[in-house]
Amino acid sequence: MKTPVSWIRELVDLPADVTTETLTDRLTALGLKLEAIDAPGAAITGPLVVGRVLTMEPEPQKNGKTINWCSVDVGDANGSGEPQGIVCGAHNFAPGDLVVVVLPGGVLPGGFAISARKTYGHVSAGMICSAAELGLGEDHDGIIVLPTDAGEPGDSAFGVLGLDEEIIEFEINPDRAYALSLRGVAREAALAFGVPFHDPAVREVPEPDADGYPVIIDDPEGCPVFAARRVTGFDATAPTPAWMARRIQQAGMRPISLGVDVTNYVMLELGQPIHGYDGDKLDGAIHVRRAAEGEKLTTLDGARRVLSADDLVIVDGSGPIGLAGVMGGASTELSETTTHVVVEAAHWDAVSMFRTGKRHKLSSEAGKRNERGVDPLLPAVAADRVAELLATYGGGTVEPGATLVGVVPSSPTIEIDADLPARISGMPIPAETAVAHLEAVGCAVTVQGERLTVVPPTWRPDVTDPYDLVEEVARVVGYDQVPSVLPREAAGRGLTREQRLRRRVGRLLAGAGCVEVVSFPFVGEQTFDDLGLPRDDVLRRTVTLANPISSEEPSYTTTLLPGLLKAAARNLGRGAPGVALFETGTVAFPVDRGPAPIYGVDLRPSDAELEKLLEVLPRQPLFLAVVLSGESERPGWWGSGRESGWADSIALVRRVASDLGVPLEVVSAAREPWHPGRCARLEVDGVEIGHAGELHPKVCKAFGLPPRSAALELDLDHLMSRAVDVVAGPALSTYPLAKEDVALVVDATTTVAAVEEALREGAGGLLESIRLFDVYTGDQVGAGRKSLAFALRFRADDRTLTEEETGAARDAAVAVAAARCGAVQR
């Protein structure tokens, strides 16, 4: 919300010595967060004056563009009193119009210096300015045409445009809709300094009578109050007064026409959205109802909208003429020929307004206020104010009849202990102070002993319970007065077992060179297609969100891989030679137990209710995923380097399991999105917990990763449930190591893990380690066969092993491998 300081001062008797910085500090302390202080004219120096266009001669150019050679009266500002010759490329003005001219020697925002220079065959001595060139907005389409009463040629344009004023921009929280108006901001300023506030909403309005424009409300819950006034004999071509256009522009909106500008001005002033209808285009009474499903309406933005039965609409005899509270319809739009204006100011149900705007993806200044909640006492005042301004500046007549249909919703009555603000905030707030501060923010307070009965003001729909009142008292006292007290740490508590294990896994992966990332847990069907998952894959059965961030990714993920693969591709695309990324996070698998029960928020659900709620929640295990892609070891003088591969992913998961003290089984498998020949199933005690290996080439291509990228994903909850809190270190023997190597020829389909397991079992307790160091395929072993060479290391704790002992252990290992895997020793 942009608020000119001069406008605030009109409504509040601020001390003359209060600076803008002091004002914003106080308002920020009250909850209106400062976004920026804008001084539009600070970046402009030199002569910026009002000019009157005397002549303009269009001159087509060879490049297809047409420029205007203009003669502009700038009074004595140029030192000669002679008209100024200026080249201008805009076409939205005419001889006789008042414009803004910067003369040679001036400097515009961005350090743009103005000088007399030859262009398009003329010496252009200055520039006719647009709003964008002066830093007043983004409108480059045309230059600023000033109202006829803006001044005389040669007058300074700083005051005319408000460039000599300061404008405060606030970030308004959704619960403080009243601050989306000068009335609301000024009220807060008066509260901050304890000075009188002149409420622009205090005015005498006529009583409603039968002469008012007929209005019928079918849905009083959606539209509790509807006010209307009529202005006839209105001149739609009358210019908007300069002061009004300036304030609308300062507030961040664009002046359009008198009829529209007046409604926008009053909305900015009071906070009440208003709409004007061309009365001659209306067909009978105005009717407020819910739309029929599939009904259509063309709104002011030119869009043809298909309505929902939940939309509130305004209709007349011809059908829908407006999307209630959000945007008017094109069929009754004010135009240059309008002479009869029907002014609408209504109070709308905030929830309906929000849902309508969201449904139609339509955002407007009116909708922004209506969906947050507007003071229901404002409609009659706002309609009367608009009618008065239209008649004053548009030469019309306000018809005597006034319409006011409906009943103002009552504010809630809240009971509160007088000492609750002190108890909750920790500040010494006497009951008298609490009462005074509640009354200062507009509440009606009745004191009954130690209890207060409070009725919030109509402009504060966000105040609904005792703790809202506590917040109001605390913010007036000052949040900076809240004492800082460190909470007492509960004795005997620390990290949970799960937290310790998660940190253990994270430290191990970081030590292995992996970097942790956090990605969005949302997926769509395209993601599963990119992973190559079959249509009936269990991972495609997801929990769909009711209000997703993106319609393309509406579901909570069942796998962590998509986010990691995208992150890996992004980093590789930005020049990283290789990546090793990991993520721990929950995934969600739906359960078929019906919809979740919805309980109230006033009481804690009972244990039985919580049990029912938990029953229908999706299963959300904690997963671990790792992606390895690109260089694993960089090349240099020390060697040629190495790319990450499937073996790295399996080695990494073995390290994780070993660190947790969990025996892990690695079994050959086929599972998307991994390469069918280079995928391993990970098992613990015969239970599948995940997969690791090389990604399928199509998956690498779909995500933009280099070929042979690897990944692993496992159920970390299951793995940690089997973890040992303290893993015993290996026993060390001082006796020498005995080495034996064996080369076994097996079928090409036999896995290394199976052969290694057989050798380990056959070697017995003397075996200290086993390592595969060579794989050979070729003519010497025959087609469909491969040779696996293992290094066996033996050691005893109490003696030096003899050759006979190590030979016997080796032969026993080979015998088991031969019996189990059909291995033949080379």
C-alpha cells in the first residue's frame, strides 16, 4: 500500500516536526511493515516544467516510425520566452494539451542528462516526458497529459506531479485489510502519536427510500449489505482534477477517466471497493445471486469467463453484468458517452471473494480488499462520497433516492480477563492500560470486575478471540517492551535416537564427498514418464494435493530421485565437472481408508479422534537418495581421472549400512529407473529396502544427465530401525597376514556377490578380508563365461598361520564356491 505523507497529514494532526522516518518507525512498531520510502523527485534535477503544446507536425521516417515535431510553450523557463522545439515519438496528445517538459540541463532518473541535440533532422531542445521516464510508473506507451487546471506554461512540474512529496510503501499482512486505505493507515498514525484522527468516513448520508435504484439480494450471506446512488447529467469527458490524478498515481494506480478515477480514489481513501455502471445500459433492477453452473460473463479485462455455481454475480434483466466484488462486466462499462452513473458499494463475504478470484485467476485492487474483509458500515458512506465527487467534477446531479439493502453483520462479543495481556506478554500492563489501549484501537469495552467484555470495531474482522485482543494491547504498548527471557531447558533431554542416526548418516555421506540438497517434494505424470516407470508402477500411486503450487506437479512424491536428478542436471549444466548429491526426506504412499475427518480448532481432538485421523494419513517413510554423475576423480598429472559409476553407488550404500552396523545384502535385480543389467536390490534380513546402480540411458537423457550416471534410493527408516547404536571396532591382531589369491571361472550370469558370499562362508573364521581385483572375459575362459580373481587375506589372533592352514582355508572356500556357483579354479 503506497501512501503519500501529505495525504496522511490531511487526516491526522501530526506534529510538524515528525519526519517521515519517525512516522514509519512508529507505524512499523504497530505492525505496518515498511517496504520503502519513495521520493520520486530526488533523482531529478534541473528544469522540469509545465508546457503547452502549440503545434505538432507528424513526420514519417524511413524506418517506418512517425515522429512529431512539436512547438511547446514553456513560458520564461527557457530564458527567452519563445516556444521550444521538441521531437516526440508519442501520439497520445494534441495541440492545446498541457504536458511535462524537461529542458536542456535537466537530469532524469538513471542519470539521463538532457541536452539540445539534433535528431530526425531537427534540433530537439528538451524532452516531453512519460511516467516511466520520470520514475512514476512503468507506462511507456505515451507521455503524461496534465489536467487543464495543472498550471501555466513555465510553472514547475514538481508540485503538479507530486515529485516534491514523499510516499511510504507498506507491506500489509492479510489480516490487516483496513490498512489497504488511507483511512486505515492514518488511524494507525493517530494511534502511534496519540493525536486526533479525522475519519473521512464520518459524513451524513441520506436515509434509504423507495426512490433509490432497485436492488434485490438473493444471497444475504454472500452480500450482507448493498448501497447504491445515482448521478444523472454526468459529463464523462470531464477531466480528472489534477490533485486527484496525482494522488491516484502516487498510490500506484493509473488515472483513466473521471468516472473510474473517482471510484478508485474513494477506494484508496476509505478502503471500500466501488463500481460504477452506465445506468442507461442497465436492464431493470440489480440482482445479486449465485451464478448458474456454466453461465458466461465478459469482464472488463475482455476475458470471456465461464462461471461456477459458487461465484457471486450481479445481474440485471440481460443476465450477468459483474463478477461480484472482483471485476465488473463489459456490457455496463462506463464510457465517454455515459451520462447516467449508478454507483455500487457493497459488502461481500470475504471467503467467497477469495475463492472466486482464485478460481478465475483474477486479481484486482477491489478483489484484494474484498477477500481480506472490508468495514461493513462503509457502503452507504462510500456510495455517497463517490456520487458527490462525480457531481462536483463531472457536472452531474446526485439524484435524491438512496438504496441500502441488507443488514450489517454484527461484530463478535469477546470476554477476556483484564490481566490476560500482562500474563501472555510478560509486560506489566495494568487493567486500566489494557482498557485504554483497546478503546484506542476502536473496541467498545465494558468492565465487569476482573473481566472485560469487548466488541471489536467493524473494520477489524481479524479480531475474533481473547488472544487477538492481547495482540492489540501488546502492539500499542510496544513489542520492544516485551522482556527477553530464555526458556528453561528440560532436564535429561537431547537428540532422539532417530536424530542421532540421521546425523550419523549425513556425516558419513558428507565425508564421502556428497553434498546434501533439499528439493520440492512434488511430482506429476511427466516426472514418472521421465523415470520410465510402467503405468501400473506402485510409485505412480500418489497423494494428490487439493491446492498444488503447480498444476503440472499436483502430487506429493513417492520417490526422492526426481528432485535430485534435476538438481544434478542443473549443477552440471552450470559447469560443475561432477556432482555427488544426497537428500533425506519423507515420501508419501496413500492408504485407502476414506477421507480424513475434519475437527474444529477450538478444542484438542480426543485420543480416539486423533487415532481416526492418523489412520487415514498416508504412510510417510523417511527415504535416503543419492545421485552420482560426472567426474568422480578429476584428471591431472597424477592420472586420467574417473567417472562415477554403478559401483560407486553400491559401495556408498555398503558404507552407510556398515556404519550403522546393519548386514546388507546386494542382489542383482531389474527396476526402473535403473539399467536392467546394472541394478542391485538392497536387502536387510531378506526385506527389500531399496535399489542402487546405473541409471537407464533414457532416464539420463530425459533429465539431461551424462550417460552412466548412478543413483541409489532406500528406506532409511527401515535401515535405522535395524541400526546398532554403538558399532564395535575391528579386533586388531599383531600376528602377520597371510595372502592367498584365487581365480574362478563362472557362468557370465553369476553375480560377484554370490561368489564372494560362497568364498567367505567356505574360508571360515580365519578370513580377515576378501576383495575382487580382476574380471576377465575372453577366449581363454570360453563364451558365456567369466573369470573372477579374488584376494583372500587370512590372520589369526593367537598365532602365525602356516601354509597348510591358509591353503586349507583357501581350498575350502573354492570348494563351496564350486558347489554353489559352479565355479572352476583357473
